[in-house]
Amino acid sequence: MTKEEFERIVQEEVDALPSPYSELDNVSVIVEDEPSAPTLEKVRMNNTSILLGLYEGIPRTHRGTAYGMYPVVPDTITLFRNNIMKVGQTPRGIREQIKDTLIHEIGHYFGLSELEIRDAGY
């Protein structure tokens, strides 16, 4: 699957997100082929894990009343294309993995912990 096809599916899945998942304020969704070595170090990934996505920013639960009163860099949800394609394997599986990874990372945006998101099935 080309990067363009993958990005088109990502956009379709973002557009199809139901409320409240679609209510993202100041968040960019980007696609990278693979996580960098510094990224893997930062999230403390072990050698047996595969990083599919990453949320970086200020979760909504930590934004104070002054948030947005001054310029802020958008939060970022990064999807790692090669890893998602490895896990998804088929076009349908890749689409499902994109959706699940998006919802997982959006959970972090809404302030949920890794354990809370995994308990919810993502």
C-alpha cells in the first residue's frame, strides 16, 4: 500500500469518527513510515513491542482556562504506517488497525491512561 493510499484511508477514518472522538481541538494527525530511535527511547518501548501510534500534546483534561489565549503548537497524533501495515496485513485489516490506533491515541488526548484505553478494548 502506498503512502498516499494509507493517508487517504487515515483521512476517511478521521472523517468517520463519531462524537466525542471527532471533537478534536488543535490536533494534527500525521503519518510517518516508522518511529525514530529517539521516539522509541522516549516512550520506553521494549524490543518485543511495535509502536503503532503516538499522541503528543496537552490532554484536554490538563488544559487550563488560559489554553488558547496564547499561541500553542498543535497536539499531534502520529500513525506509523509500516508497523500498522505489518499488524493489519490485509487492506481490511490495515483499515481496522488505523481506526483502532486513532481511537487509542484520541483516548490519550481525552486524558485516558494506557490502562484505561486498553481496558476499553483499544
